[in-house]
Amino acid sequence: MEGGPPLTTVAGHPTHVVRVGSGVRRALFIHCSLAHSGAWTGVEAALLDKLQMTAFDRPGHGRSAPWLGGEDGAALHTLVTNMAGKLIDKRADVIGHSYGATVALRLAMEWPEHVRSLVMIEPVFFAAIRGTPEYDAAKGMIDTLRGLIAKGDRMQAAQIFHDATNPDLPFTRLSDDRQKRLASRIDIVVEESPATFDDTAGMLDPGRLEKIKQPVLLLESANPPVGVRAVHEALCARIPQTQRVIIAGAGHMAPLTHPENVAGEIAAFLKI
């Protein structure tokens, strides 16, 4: 949190906020776990003349203040959703990646007057497929991380999580500094998990998904993590106006590895 511009208090939380672009339409970007607002830099670069874009570091990420609520995943998800809503000026197209996409989904439900359209890039909303082998596999990884963290082996926990979401860039190929930074923040992945595995916000309650009226785009990589494709199928079954597009050659971290492709699909969806 040292250096750089001062933090902005958003929904009571000291937050690093970035605004770029000169388009007429507004967009809000919500990043994935263990990343920060800078993960959108490549995507934003391709849309600078098309959108006024806002991105922010979620609690416990980047330069924003840490999350101090432990495994109260319901409170954390609510905080991030409220932060996202308060960062929207009037209306915006909302783009979320991974955990950030689950926040974007909730925002479309609870702040509908502020959300013009919804783009979700591989939402890790595993609660939508509870009772399946894919759910059990994903939940098993979280339980493994929790056990390793409890034993103080954050480095091993970070490696397991990183390699599951970034198979094209193994943990062992990262710099020592990057490995240490991921390990120091790996707790947040477990702390976020109740929202994505137990649906603490009740987003799957009868009729809630069906009430989403905004246009919806689901962006999927060619090689998604276990369970993600099934999550997409579950969401599409309940949000009938959803479009589904695959980013050829990409993995889960498509906004970082294939930013121009992601930006192109967003621009085509928004017709800008």
C-alpha cells in the first residue's frame, strides 16, 4: 500500500481504483483471485477509445487494504459487490473474471439499474454444480489448500492453486519474489470460497437467475479448470439470453494471455 496515488474509500474499504479510456459508454472490470486491477491492462489497452473503464483492487489484493474477516465469505462477497456497485457512475457494462465474475453476476441481480450488460469470464461459481464429481474435485482442492495453510505450508498451497489456474505457466517457472507474494496471499482464496461453493448470497435461489434481464456473455477458454464448463452450462440453463463464446487457445487466465481476443469479444458483444 506504499507509494502511488492515495487510496479511495469505497463502501468503507480503502481501495486502489484505476480509471482509463475515453469512450462514451462506461465499463467496470472486476479481477480474479490473487490478481489486481492491473490484470486488465491488456484488455483495456484495446478498448481505450471505446469505453470509459474503471477497475479496482479487491480487498486483500494489489494496493487495497487487506481483508480482515477471515473465512466469512458471505461478508467478503457482500463487501466486494457493494464496492463494485458504488464505483459505477449511473450505468455500466460489467466485466468480471473468475471470482470477480461471481461478483458481477450478483451485481446484475442486486443493482440491476446500474448494470447495462454482463460479461462473465469463467465464473468459479461451483455452487451451481453442487452434487457433481466436478464440484467435489474443485472443493477438494480448496480443502487441501486449507489444510496446507493450517500447517504453515503456504508455498505448497500457492503452487497447487496457481498450477490449477495457470497450467501453461507452472509455478516453478515464476520468480522467487512472485512465488513468495502468491504464497503470502493464498489465504484469501480459502476465505473467498464459501461464496463460490456454498452460495452464501443465495444467488441460486428459485427465480433469482431467471430475473436477470440484461444481455449476458459467458467467455470460456479452450482449456478451463475442472468444473468451469459445467458451471457455464448450469448458468445458461437458467439465464436464457446468455451468449457463450470460446477463446481459442486460451486457458483460465485469458485476460492476461489473450487480452486482444478477450477485448475483441467484449467489443463485438457490446457492438462498439
